Amino acid sequence: MIEIEEELLKSLNMRYMVKKIQKAAFIVIILLIDTTVAKSQQDPMFTYYMFNQISVNPGYAGSGEVANVMALYRQQWAGMEGAPQTTNIAGNTPLPKIDCGFGLSLLTDKIGPTKQTGVFADFSYQLKLSKKAKLGMGIKAGFTYYKANFLDIQTTTPNDIAFSKNIDGDIKSNFGIGFFYYTNTVYAGFSIPKLLNNELTLGYSVNNEKLSAATRNYYFIAGKVFNLNENLKFRPSTLIKMTKGAPMQLDLTANFILYDKFWLGAMYRTGSAFGAMIQVQLAKTVRIGYAYDYTTNQLNDYNSGTHEIMINFDFFTGKNKIRSPRYF
């Protein structure tokens, strides 16, 4: 009986170690994908990118008629150990007396044992091109705080030097530029939110090896609203992300808008996912949305998809009654 119990304990311990190794392997896979196959994801991706433009394009700041604050939460690859979790809170407001705009954003992104928290401010000048069109030209500046608990990772190799020391906190500053052309129904933007290629020094390295913390990403975003009839609109949009050493990533999105209150749409992201989204205008000042992405790459067997929740607030005063609905 004692021998049987000992064998059972050994078996349970082995299963426990296997699970630990599997968890570590998942984390490593995510980190490898994030830093080699899809470098552009160093700036977190969002399915609701069309309502989160202030985070990547400072030219967007102040392009609306009223002050706006939105919050996004994204659980990527749900059910997968160490999968990305991203929270973004961003706001912007017009400064009409000086034809400018101001924005502020806070973003946290956690992947496995790593976490980054960024705070950035935006300032734009809104140049009037015609009665209907404007061009926002903006700058972005701020910093990102990086942390990595590598010692928490269970590895198959005892005392693995690659995971022998944590990054206890490293702050890197950065800045970017952006341009945003828009009317009431059309928009197009180009931006480089981080011009500097930030690097972190690995604490374990005797050769001062560097880990890329931020690469230069190029964003192009465009969309248009088509009036199909009095109560139905069609709103296609696209996002193109490019960065050195990685394939171009393309997001295609299409939404139908019913009575300016209900949004139903679908999206496709090259080499990554397709999905659906829904939005509801709860009140004049509040809109909520939910999006689901179905993974189409090699990680499909290890997760149950991606969930994204958005809530958007507009702030009105007696002096700035909105003249037309905002669709982006």
C-alpha cells in the first residue's frame, strides 16, 4: 500500500510539473509571437480602433464638436495562460478659441509576466480646409513604464539565465506625430505614435544585450459613412499597420447603423482573426459596444477567442450642442 501511495504521489507531482511547463510554454509562445512574427502588436491592437484613434494619432485630438472620454478593455486569446490583457482610457477635447485640440491617454498591457503602462498627452492644430473639411496636425509625447517578473516563470532548465532576473521598472519616454483629415462623413489619418525605438537592457546579460520595448509603427486609418436611407447607414473602415521586419497587417471593418442607435458589424484581420461587433446608443451621451474575435492562426487550438468591451461618453454644455452625430 505504501509503495502504491508513493507511486501515486510521484504521478501527481509529474502531472503538476507538466502543467507548469505547459503554462510556461504558452507564455513563451505569446512573447515570441509578439516580438518576432507580429512586431506591430507592441502597440496593442483593438477591434474598436475607429473609436480609439486618439491613442495612435494625435491629429485626432479635438476633431469632435464636444469633449469625449472612452474606455476599452480587451481580453485577447481567452482561456490561454499569460494571454494579453489590455485596458485603455483616453479622452480629448476641442479648444475652439485657438482652433486646437488636447488629448490624454492611459494604457496598460499585460502579457504573461510582462506589463507596460503608458501615459501620453496630445496636442493638435485643426486647420480649416473648407466649410466641411478640416485637417488635424498633432504631436504626442509621454512615457511608458515597463516591468517583467521573469522569476515567476517555471522553466525546464534549472537556473535558466534568460529568466534569472526581473525587470523591476524601467521608464522610457517617446513622442509621435499624426495627421487627421475629416468631414462629417469621411475621415483619413496617418500617424507614427512612437518615433523612438526604445530598448530595455536585460539585467542578466554580461554583454548589455537589449530587448526591444517599442518599435516604430506606421498607421493609416480611413472610413466613410454612406446614407442608404433615412434610418440606415453603412460605415466601412480600414486600418493598416506597418513596421520594419514584420508583415503588413490589415483590418477591414463594416458596420450598419440603424436609427443612429444600433450598430451591427463584422471585421477581418489578415492572418489573425475575424469577428463581429455590436454597439448601442444608451443615451445622447453614452454608447457601449462589444466585439468578439475568432482566432484563425496557429493559436486557435489554445484559446476561445478574444473579447473587447467599449464604453464611450460625450460631454455637452449649453454652448456646444452637437450639430450632427459622430460616427468615428
